[in-house]
Amino acid sequence: MSAQPPLTYAAALAELQRRGRFGIRLGLGRTKALLRGLGEPQRGIRGALVAGTNGKGSVLALVGSALREAGLRVGETPKPHLVSYRERLQVDGRPIEPAEFAALVARALPLADRVAARYGEPTEFELLTALAFRWFADQKVDLAVVEVGLGGRLDATHAWDGGVAVVTNVALDHTDRLGSTIPQIAREKAAIIERGDLAVTGADGDGLAVIRRRARRFGVPLREVAPAPVVDWDRDGITIVLPRLGTTRIGLRGRHQAHNAAIADATLDALTEAGIASVDGDARRRGYANARWPGRLELLDLGAAGREVLLDGAHNPAGAGALATALDDLRPHLAGGDRRTPAPVTLLMAMMADKDVAASVAALAGVRALRGGRVIATQVEGPRAMPATTLAALWRASGADAAVEAEPSVERALASALATGEGPVVVAGSLYLVGDVRGRLVDDPRLRDPGADSAP
């Protein structure tokens, strides 16, 4: 009998997508069973598990960049992906190769069938989480920095405890699954703090109180982190002051990154104290300055004949508020008009209907950079997507000083945004929209997937 041909990347992707990209089934049983079947690869890996409402990805980007500058081999799990599923499994800042990805999926499929018979069908995210740890172990990483998917207590990533637990902040989001109050949501996120850990948080108020109680209950030392003072900002990042590093350049845009950078620095301190990894001051400075986080206040210059496009996944009210501040800060530094009277921006936006869309719109409606500009409401694919006409109606009701229109086709909406006006185009809201647009505008050779349309 001839051997079965290797699973192609396209086939592997289809097997994952069959389990539903948007499917969410909280619980640890299926993930733990998958990990057992893969040889418990997570047990030999230490590192940081990062939860929080916002800022998780930025903390991952900053910590990972500094670790790489220190010469450490680090596995990372940024999420969601923007263009290729392979973005979710990274070592040394590079996504897994298509053939490796397909081989991992092929290895896991028979195991997934066995797990399904006993525990129910594993979700796409559960499979990806288990495969990430198997790959990290195979790649012999020095440590991992893992981003929680949803909440913490019952998230698939919580099948692993790396020794350092981070909760960036707590705000209202995913209230249908995590609870309708800050304390309820904080309890879900704080549950990643386990006995024997070191913990870091940038939370405040009621959320911080819950996290403190969890840390005290398990005897875990807790670092509470305030935002670092911001000294300056420009079109390419911010300058802050950190306790031991002093004046420090951060290669991520937006004043809110001052808090994320402080959390990242405290996370590196915790990794050092736990004996997991040590990163000196010079490596931290280089790492923070060189950090990049695609799709989060990412500025694309389309050339002399084109426009500047700012991508940002501001998918909840807190994220929209951060974007609002950043837009007014950045607008004088961006193309279009002149520094004293910059041209208004064009905002291309899509949202998921299960988010607090009205509050997100309200956070952006008063932005000075949008006055006299345009808002183009569009919609991404998927059952959770808000219709473009509904989003446009919310914008019209917001009182924003901008022309509002609806265009359900992302392709046509983007073409319209780029065709008129001279100010920058801001693409915001759902990360699925950001990923779609980025896939159209950025040709990254590392993210070219053979035989698969992997854009969200």
C-alpha cells in the first residue's frame, strides 16, 4: 500500500477552518487532552501568560522584541492573525513555515478525532494552542510569551502555566461570556495567576482589587504598574521614562503604549526574578525601539502617488478611546494639508455586532482630526459582523462632524476611501477588517500562503 501524500497547507487550513474560526467553547478539558496526546510539550516550557482587555498584543510585541535582542529564542502566539493563520505561531519573530504548519495539523487530526469522541469537537483555537506548544518544544525555544484568547480562567491557553502571569488591564468587553461588571471580568482574567507564579498587572480600580485578592490567596508576589511618563511623540513612536532605564524610545505609536511598555518592562523583571530569562538594559532599549505590532496604529505609506493609511484594531470602547487620542496626537505629523491646518482624515470602519459599538463610535465621534472628513461604514464576513447600514446609522446619530456613508463591500469601500481627499485614511474597528485591508495593501513574502486565501 502506498504511503499517504503529505497534507498540503491548503488542506490543513481547510481542516482548521472546518472547526469554525468564530467558534468559541470555553473550557480546558479538550486542550489538556490534546496536549496529553502530543506528549505534554508545554511542561518543558516556561515564560509569561498575558491576559487583559487591551494591550496584550503590544506587551507581547515589546517583551518579545527585547528577548530577541538579548539573544533568546522565544515562541510567541499573537492573535488574532491578520493575513495568515501562520502568524499565530512565531519563533524569533518569524511565522511558522507552511510545510511545518501542515505537518503539525496532520499530526493532530487523528488525535482531535479521538478527543472529540470523549470531550466534544476541539475548536480551531484549541487545536492551534496545543500545536503551538508542540512546535515550540520541537523548536527548543528558551521561553514562550503567550497571549490569552478570551478571559483567562477557561481559555485554552490556561492549560499552561509558564511561571509569570500578566493581566494588562480590565475593561468591559465580551460581557456575554465574561460577565457584565468589571469585578466579574477581572475574576476571569485573574484566574491565570497560579500558586508559585510571579504576577504583573496594569489594572486599577475594581479590577485591581480582584487581582490583588487572587494574588494574596495564592501567595503570589504582584507587581502593580502605572503608566510611564510620556516625554514626546512623533509619527513613528513615543518617548517615555522608565524607572531604571530612564528616557526610552518605544517603536509603537500612541500614548497608551506608555502603560503597555511599563507592563512589558515589569514582565521582563518578573521573568528575571523567576530565573526564566534575563534581559539587560541595552537589550531592552533596543527591543523597545525596534518593536513592531502590525495592525495596531501601523502606518503604511503608499508612495508619492498614494495616501498614508493608518491601521488600528480599535474593536472596543477602550481601544477606540486610545485611537481617538492617538489620532489627534498624530495628525500634525501625517501627510495631507500642512502642520497648522492638516487635512481631515477618512475613517473606514467595520465592527462586530456583539461589541459595544455605540460606545466605540462615541469615543471617536469628537476627534478633531475627523472634523470635515468622511466616515465609510463597511462590514466584514461572518455571522457576528454588524451590517454597514447599521454602523452608518450609529455614526449619523453620534453628531460627528463628518460625512457618513455605508458601503458593504470592503473592496469598494477601500477604493472609495483612497480615491478622494488628501488626508490619511484610517482603517479601524474589527481586526478582521484591518487584516483584510492589510492583506490588500502589504505584500509580505513571509505571509504568502501557498494555495490558500488566508485573509480574514
